[in-house]
Amino acid sequence: MDARPKTSSIEEAAIPSIADPAAIEKQATRQGLEALKDISFGSIAGIAGKVVEYPFDTVKSIQQDGFRGLYRGVSAPFAGAAAETACLFFSYRLAQEALSAASGLKSGDILPLSGLVTAGAISGSVTSVVLTPIELVKCRMQVPLQSPLDPTLPRNAGLSTRAVSPFAVIRDVYRREGLSGFWRGQLGTFLRETGGTAAWFGSYEACTLFAKKRVQKDQPTVALQDVELPIPQQMASGAVAGMSYNFIFYPADTIKSKIQTGELSASGVRPTFLQVGRALWQSHGLKGLYRGCGITVARSAPSSALIFTIVENLKRAFA
């Protein structure tokens, strides 16, 4: 199957003439259906990926509560994963359409790899705005009571990894910092998502293209974009994409998490991205910036493989 998301032709991406109501209605209907597919398929894939990924975050609970403990508190991560993945694929498609139109591609042409990487970066930058509040709540839920929290966020008896609900964290953040408090760490999320998502989609597209060229050798009469890849090859491409995303820009995520939990805050001062990064480097060096990277990369491989495979097969089934 064609594992590469299709780009739209110039005729499809262009805004219909205002004098042609039928064309406007047709374009609006098409865009609405495509948006619904992106959001629905991305949400389903995101939740499925989280089912695989979540136990890595709670593996210690096996010793305490058995298998059921692996998925304690998973409802909030499910919602976050659904929102993130839906936004990623939705904005990725829109970015491809915009770049296709700007590049003057002919009908049926596919963006070159550099264009797909650019579309991935655009998708990541857009998604970072949605993702920062979600990850801030997640980080606050995971900070143990004994952690030296930001003095501007005094320690709360209820904010423990086992007792707190996401709604309690949301109320606490809003009460102490207002609406802008949910976007603490936005720069770190923006850097990680922009670069990481470019690597995520770029790696997937590159691996898929390589696999298609190999398959095409046995099917010389089939156009490259029409080559159907077996599911194992789709999943392999997705796994490589997940590992690329998490490894390359992992330091940005480390710094962002420290900002959101306030672990390296000076008294009464909200630290900047550079200040926290410098403090980590001085204290632990490069190793400190990549602490926890191994388990993160390991969990991202099966999760990302599942996400891409589900999205692409759903798109094909409902084309």
C-alpha cells in the first residue's frame, strides 16, 4: 500500500473562485471530510500507541499492584495522546497541501523529501501549542512530593503521583499562575516538536521510500506511489521514525520538563530555557541532558510503529 500521505494537487489546494458556489461547497466538504479523517484516525492511533507506551512509564507498579497497576491513571494520557496525534496528522496534511501549492507541483506529484521534512516541522510547531499544557499537567502529576518544587508553586499535599487527578492539577495551575501558566515550558516543547516531528515524519517518509523502491524492483510496471508495502515494513518505518524523534531532540524535552516541574528554580524566579539548560550542563554534562533517553527511545519504537500503521491503513480503508 502507499504508506506516504497523499499530497493534494494545485487544483485541490487552491481556493475556489468566489463566483463558483458549487466549487466552494465541494472544496469545503472535501476539507471537512479530510479533517475528520485526520482527527479520528490520529486519535485512534494515538490511543493505541499509548496502550503500548504507558506501561514503560509505570513499570515499577508491577511489584506493587500487578498488571492492573500498569494502567493506573491512563485516562488523562489517553486524551493527551489522542489530541497530540490527531493534531500532528491534521496539520501535516495541511502543511503538505500549502507547500504543494506554493511549489507549483502538478496534479499527482508528491513533495520531495525536503518538502515533507518541512511539512513535519510545521506540523510540530503547531502541535507544540496544543501539547505544552497537556505535558505540563502530566509533569506536575509525576513530580514526587519530596521534589524541590518551584517556590512560585508551593508544595501541595494532594499533588502526588498516586493521589492527584489531572483536574486537581489544572485547578492548581490556574489558581497560581493563571491561563498563561499552562504554557510554561513552551519554548522547549516548540524546539522539541519542531525538530523532532520533522525527524519523525522525515524518517518515516525516507524509510518508506527506500522500502518501496526495493519492492518496485519486483513490480516494474507499478508506479512508485502505488507500491503496496507489507505491514511489517510499514511498522519498521514507523519504529525508526519514533526513535529518531525521541533521540535527536531529547535534551530539549529534558529542559522543558525541568522548567515545568520547577526543579531547578531559584527562589521566586521563573527560570528561562537557557538558564535551566546551562544548569543541567554544568551539573551533569551531556549525560544529564540525555538522562532517561534509553527507555524513552525503547518505548517509542513500538508505539510509533503502531501509530503510523493504523493511520495509513485506516486512510486506505476509508479513501
